[in-house]
Amino acid sequence: MSDGRGPDWERSSTARVLPPARPRKLAKVPFVELADGRLQGVVSSGSDIGRVYVSSVEAGSHTFACSTNNNRPCGGARGMFCNHILAMVNEAVLQYGGERVARYLKVEPDEPTGQAIARDMMSTRPSQGDSAAAATVFSQFLRHLAYLELPPTTAPLPEMQWFPPTRAVV
Amino acid sequence: MRADLLDEAIPGLDEAMAAVDAGDQALVAGLLRPQPAQVAALTELADAVAATPLAGRVAEAVEKVAAGAASEDHFVAIAAARTALLGSVHDALTARVEEATGRSGDAGIASAAREARSPNVLAAARSWLSDLARAGWRGIDHDLVSGAGQVISAMLPDPALRRLAALLDGFAAELAASCPGAALDRVPARRWGDLWSRAMMLTLSAGAVPAGTATGRVLPLGVDLHEHATAAQAQVHAVFEPSDGGPPRLVRASVSVPKPDTVLGAGIWQLLRPHLSLLAAVGDGRSMDLDGMPVTEEGDLVWDDEHARPGAAADAFATARVALATATAPVPAPLDRHPARIAVPVFLEGYTVDKDGDALTFTVAGHRLPVDTDRVPSAGPLTPEAVAASGACIGLLRWDDGTFTVQPLAVETTIKKKAVAVHAGAWAGGTTDKNGVKAEKAATDAVTVLRERAGRLLRK
């Protein structure tokens, strides 16, 4: 024990590496993730129930993209973050905590809120990327949804002992 | 309980853990082009198993790593050496726990596990794990880590491969969030060494299968929850009384399910609840009667509702006071022995509670036992405050990095001058608690949205 408060993190089998996500309402932004060097997600269209927007912002450069799942460009993303991207940033902050999102995107906002993070990224006038990542993001989203269809099992999974819950909040 | 024994040093344990640490440090830098210090560290690991049947293969593996010519088999040998060492630590700790609790283990050894099937996907997993070992934790990047994605997707639909799939999924998520490894402030070397070597072993062995059946009465003690972003498992710990009059045994019943990372808290109970009627029995304070329920030699009931029906009322604290001490403990399969798997049900009372910031400690018969309240699921009525005010506790005795702790499953405490029992898993089967109902509603909404989206988008 390093500090008398628990095991040494580097020598603990159950060291918590990822803080747990926080629950949020999913209706507007059903999917968001920090992956592949991007904040990326899927935003439901406000007008067409069958349409979703695939949005992403690259960490570091903050190059952004937004298009529909049918690969049509988003009308709102002309030279600047559209409302879909802003909604995605806000929901990412709810799910992962503002500090983790800011760290991942490599911004240092005054406060760890979605607004401040988006403002910080826009202040550097990021460029608009192509929608090359959209297909990957959308298939990640489908993969994510498919987890709901996977069968449960009552055979024991002993390795889950390495994944205790934690009450710590991010 | 003889809590004093839990403080006493175990001969040889520090030496075994030092060899494990050495191996873990070698994996931090990676084994592609090892420095002399890494070769020395791996040699320490090899020396620790020099008197075992693994000696030759591990020594050869270290030689090949040193020459920059290690292949998959050599990485498997290194994982096996680490697994064997931690297995011996597990056994020494378990013997100490048996002394402390006065409980004896089941005689005999759980027999060897069945061989893994689905060779292609397992070979792919082994190949990815070998690439990880070459790169080292400091060498991971997005390309390397995302290589696990296809393997995991291929495994997840098959419940027979779920052990490895759930492990890799949780492991890969941690690695992905830690890329690039070169920029990490610190590395969870023990943990990733554990996950890596467990996964390596599981590509070769699929674990225990039901070896018999259980007929009798199962008396629940409490629910232990495990979760990572995309999987959750609930495990009910219970005392099983065979109807043939045989000695009572400790058993577990598990249910697990993959999940989207946005299904959390009460939502996890909702996913698990329909598949293990025992979860509701825990909340209701009931026993269940089993007839021919499949059970492994490790004491795991492989639950099937066809073999169970609701039994008489059974208070967990009555079970803990009366039946727990006489129940024998199951023996894990040889490859599954690891200190992180130690989760021994214990009953404690007559302790005092110390609070230092967030840290709680029970003093039991003059000896201090840290309380791991962090493992108590937040979707439940049991809080650190309730534990701090408790007079009796059903818990799981665990061990991590040199220290025994107790994880509370339930406590007896006083709320508004009334003695009550509060269970960590009280919401597992459903709840009428005001906060619980709110959490259930939010979780139902989340799953409804995802199912609606899936229905509209997934099958197009």
C-alpha cells in the first residue's frame, strides 16, 4: 500500500483505468464515443425520424465533418460547427465528463462545459473535413446497437472479477 | 473470524509477487527489441518457475525474446509462467483465508478444463495478444488496439466464447482510451499483465463445464456486480443445502450480458433480471429449491429456470449466522486460480468502524480490515454511510496488492431507530424504492430509444 488508502495503482489487479460513463438521455444523440482520435457520434434528425447525422471532430486539429447516414452533407456545417456537432459535444460531456472530453480533444477551456469546449475549438477556425470517417462512425454505431441483441449467458465469466463497479463520479 | 491471521506475512509471497512484477515491467516496454534490463526481468520470472514442469519452455521463451525471435508459443509460455506463479499465490492466500474463517475447502481439484473450440478466431486473438506483447504498453497505438475489434465482434454472439470476448472487449477499451502508450503518465502494469495473460490462457482453454447437478435448497447471501463499458455480470453468492443430507456448500449463480455503454446502473439490472430468477429471490428474502440444476466443480450453478422454483422465506443474515460457517468452499479450476478471483463470503459482527475521509475500516477482534465500499453498485440502497453505521455485515473477503479487504454485500444497521438489513443487490430483482423507480424509468427510456434506433437503422 502506497498511501495507506488502498493498493498501489500500478500494482493493483483491479486498478480503475476508465471512469464509468454517466447516464444521459439518448433521444437526441443516441451515440457518442471518443475513438480513433476523434470525438464522433450520431445525432437524430429533428425532422425526419428515419434520418440521422454522423458527426465528428478530430482531436488536436479539430477538423470537423457532418453528414447524413446516406452520405448527404449537413446543410448546417458550412465552415463552422453545426448544431449537430454542438449537441454531440454537449452529450459527450454529460457521458464522459468535461475534463476527459477536453483532454481527448486537446483543448484547455476555461471551464469543462460543452459550450466552453466547443468555443475553444471554434476559436482556432478549424477546417471542414470530408465525410470519409462517416461510414466508420455509422458502422460503430450499428455495432453498438447490436450489443442489445446479443444473448445473455448464465455460464460464469470469472474474468469479470477484474471489472468491479465503482462509485467514483467523473 | 481470526482477522489477526489476515495481517500475518505469508512465506514466499513477496518473492512470488516480485517475479510477477518483473515480468510485468518487461511487458511495459514491449518484447520486440528488449533491452538487457527486460531480459533480466523475464529471467527472474523464468527462474521463479525453474522447479516446475514449465521450466524448459519458459527458459526457451526468454532466450528467444532476448534474441528478438519470439513467436506466439513463446509468449504463451511467458503468460503460463505468470499464471502459475499467481496460482500459487492464490493457493497460499486461500489456505490463509480458510484458517481465518475456520472453513475448509472442498477436497480434491477441479478437473482440467475442456479444450477451446473455434480455432480460427482464437488464433486471431492470440496473434493480436502477441502483437501487444511485442509493442508493450508504452508502444500501443490506435491501429494496434483496433485490431481486436473484428476478433471481439466475431466472438461475442457465441456464448461459449463469451469469457474471452467479454475480457478482450473490456481490455481493448482500456487500451484504446490509453493511446498512445508513449504518452501515458503511469501504466497499470499488474492489471494489464493480468488481463493479457488471462486472455492468452483462454485462447487455449475454454474453462470448466458443468460436471454434475444440484438438487436441494439454495439460500442466498447477496449479489456481487461486475461491469465494464460493454458487459455486466451479476453473481449471487449462496449456501446450497443438498436434499440428500450432504454437507452444505458455497455456490454461486451468475448471469452476464453484453451491453451498450449507455446502459448503466438500474439498466444493468433490467438486462440481467429476466435470466436469473434467483435475483428476485434475493430481493424478496426467499430461498429457491433446485432440482437437477447443472453445477460445475468450481461451485458455479449454471442457472436454468426449468430446474428452480421459489422456496420458503430465507433471511440472508440468518443464513450467514447459521449456515455459512458450516459450508465448504469450492475449488477453482487450476488455470483459473488468481488472487483477484478470491471472493469468499464472510459474516462479520461486533466490529467497530473507523472513517478516514472516504476510507472505511472495520476493526474485528482488534485487527483492522479495510472496507471496499467502492465495489458496492450505485444502483442499490446500500451506501458507504449505511456501512459506516452498521453492526453486522455479510461481505466478500478479497485480496489485492498485499492487502485483504472486505466488500460489503449487505449490512444490518439502524435507520430511524429501527434495525434494518440493507442489501447491495436489493434492486436486482426490481424495486419500489423512490430513487430506484426513478433510475429504472430513466434506464427503460434509454433502452427504448436504442431499440427504436436499432429497429429503424440496423436491418436496412
